[in-house]
Amino acid sequence: MNLFELIRRAIPSRDKVFLETGAGAAMTYGDMLARSAQLANILVLSGVEPGDRVAAQVEKSAENLLLYLATLRAGAVYLPLNTAYTPAELDYFIGDSEPKLFVCDPAKRAALAPIAEKHGVTALETLDANGKGSLTDAADGAPKDFADVPREDDDLAAILYTSGTTGRSKGAMLTHRNLSSNAQVLVDYWRFTDRDVLLHALPVYHTHGLFVASNTVMLSGGSMIWLSKFDADEVMRHLPRATSMMGVPTFYTRLLKHPGLTREACAHMRLFTSGSAPLLAETHIEFKQRTGHAILERYGMTETNMNTSNPYDGDRIAGTVGFPLPGVELRIADPETGRVLPQGDVGGIEVRGPNVFSGYWRMPEKTKSEFRADGFFITGDVGKIDERGYVHIVGRAKDLIITGGFNVYPKEIESEIDALPGVVESAVIGCPHPDFGEGVTAVVVCKPGATLTEKSIVTELEQRLARFKLPKRVIFVADLPRNSMGKVQKNVLREQNASIYDNAARKQPA
């Protein structure tokens, strides 16, 4: 059924607080029903029909979330777009998805109007960071009730474009079943109830903030403190009224630098979760020492929502992403043949379940190539399952380094470098090498005052790693480049260091 119908059924009371902004403005569930109905009426008046796409490149606001809900109610397909995308990038997304309605920031309307016209967008509306614009102006006079459009489980609810770091961005098609089944599982697995208050500082053009966080809270009848962005001072100011927080690793590293982060300040909290990028074991350990809370790390992706999670009760092991969620099947397979590998072996992670997307928008051949004959989705992630059943992510298949004919998984080397005294974090990449094809290259961030050198790091690694895995170069930087969700952008590092071995082939360190 329509995901919004499930959200409606979970509402404990129309008077219950649904969302409170960082500025203190509160919205009840009754307000949410009325305002999303007004917006849904405007969508229909704008020509949006069931199955049509509604694209939005807008800053985070309460009205932004209501637009998503209104799109569900109208039976349309929500398409959130990263606010960092340029007009040139948007030209591709709008052309590919062909939305009936496109909502953008008022300041960008003039620049984006030609793109909308070029691709036949019926209506172009605006919405700013304060929730004001032509869209909400129009909604002010619309009826506050709306007959929600019935949807089948397999009807599309959203399209999210992948980052496209290795080629043309692909639109992952997510159905009402994909989103509702995953959120319902997380409500149960993470013990969310209508007494929960989620501190929400994530962006909402991404699976994590829009679906994992928002849908889970709404399907439990809980409340949210809606912050426009992550700011450590603001998070600490609102923390006393929250029971849970979902974040990316950079949230936690920044909080660890805040003097207000203490056991006392977090004593009332029920749950801290982390995802979208690997959480360093050092961060996990330090956060538990400071607060008494073990961060719960989980694993998901745009195409599948959440696949695994460390347990709510039980050991939350640093460096792992826990167990497959109920209803999700996960296996480790040979990337080439699809043969299922024995426990402990490293291979490609494949998943199957109601959470897995229905395919890539208008890319039937690409969709077919990403699924096995038995329905398992080839995630592109490399990992293993240990003797206790915990899933470990080793890296991305595209990050695999082939040096001198040997396969090298960056995560193995990164784990060893990160464990060295004086290292904050590292990223290992393959760069073109005249002798080896690719040279193992380590990019390292050190702690202030550390005296590490390229030679000292390689010397330490010689005791732990096979010779072919040793970095041929170690580069020191102040910070690793990251995207908005905190993921290290290895494609950027590869571009920056593409010619590092051009002048001479450095032999493997002895």
C-alpha cells in the first residue's frame, strides 16, 4: 500500500509533536497531515499524476520533508537532488528523469528555468531554506484535506541517483515496499517507539537522512528535532531533549572535540547510530569511553536501504557492520562466477530481500547485469563474514588494486596504518605505475606533533603485510576529501595522484 498510509496509521495522536525546528517552532502530526494535504493538492493542480516524478533541489527545511510526504500522497515519485549539483549536472538529472514538477531554491530559479523548459518540465516552483517560496505561497490557499492516491507495493515511491564516480549516474528506483519494509524492520530492530525523539542533523537528499531516519521515526509515531545541518554546539544544545541520534562518522569525531560531550550529558540517550561511511575503531572506542555509549554501526546503500546492523542488545563490534537484518539475505560470493564462498573468505557482498530496489531508471541492461539469476543484488562492496556471523566491509570492488598481478584490498592496509601511533586515518588507492600496473599508494592524516615518515610507516607495515601489499608511496595530507555524507572520495585522491609514478618506477620497499 501507499507508504503514507502506514505513516498515518502509526500516528499516536494528532496533537503529538511531529517535528521541532532548531529555532523552536513546533509542528504536530495534525499540522503535518493538513500541510502535506495542501502541498499534495498543489502538486495535482500543477499537473502531477500518479507515477510522475517530482524533483527537488532545495535546502533542508520542514517544508522540504512535507513535500516528500505530499508526493507520496499524490502517488508520484519523489526525486531529491543534492544541493551541491551544478546546473550542468542538473541538466542530466532533469533530462533523464523527466519530472512533471521541479522545485528549486528561489535564488537559482533564473539559472534553472532554461533547463526545466528544455526538458519539458510542466511546472517550476521554489522553496528556500526557511520553507518559503512560490510552492508554499500556493499551498497557503489550498484545501487541508486530500484523498491519498492508492499505490501498490511495487509502485515507485522515489528515485535516488547514485554518485556516478565511475560513470553516468544511475537512478535507483525504490518502491513503496522497499521503503516501508525497511523502516518497519528498523523500528523493531532499533526499538523505536512513539516516546522517541530523534535528533536529525542529516541532509535529506540522501537515503540516510530521508528514509532511514525520517521514515523510521514516522513509522514509530515518534518526534524529530530538525536541524538544518550538523553543528556540534547546536547538537549539544538540543541533546537533552533527544533520545536518539543518527549520524555519519564526522558527526562523532566533531562531537568528541566538544567539551560538553560527557557521560552525564548522554546519560538519558538511548541510541547513537552511524552509517554512510566507515567508522574508525578509534572513534568507536573513544566515544564509548567519553559517553558510555557504544555507537551502533550499520550498512546500507542507495539501492538497498539498510542491509545489516550491529545488535541493539549484544556486542557492537568496532570495525564490523553487524548481522543481516530480518528479512535480508546476505552472502559472500566470487565476483566473477557468483559461487558462494566459505565463511571467512573475502569476496563480493550480495543481498536479497524486500529492501532491494527494483532496478535502475531506464537502464534495463545495467539492471540485469547487477543481479544474479536467483535475485541477489551484486552490491559492489567487498567483505567477509566472521566466525560469529558479523559482516565486515573490506572495501569497494572498484577500489580493488591490482599490482603486479596481485589483488590488494585497500581496507586491509588502511586498518594496519590506522593502528599506528600518531595516525588519525588513512586511505589507500591504486595509481598508474609503469612496472606494476598500479602502485599501492597510502594517503595518511597524522595527529598534531606526530613524527611519522614514509619510511617509518613502510618499515612498520613490513612486519604485518605481504611484500606486494606494501605502499610504494606514502603521502601526508591535512585532511582526506569527503562528500557530504562523510565518505572518503577516493576518486578525487586518484585524480590528484594520477602522475605520482610518472617520472620513475619506485621499486617495492625492501
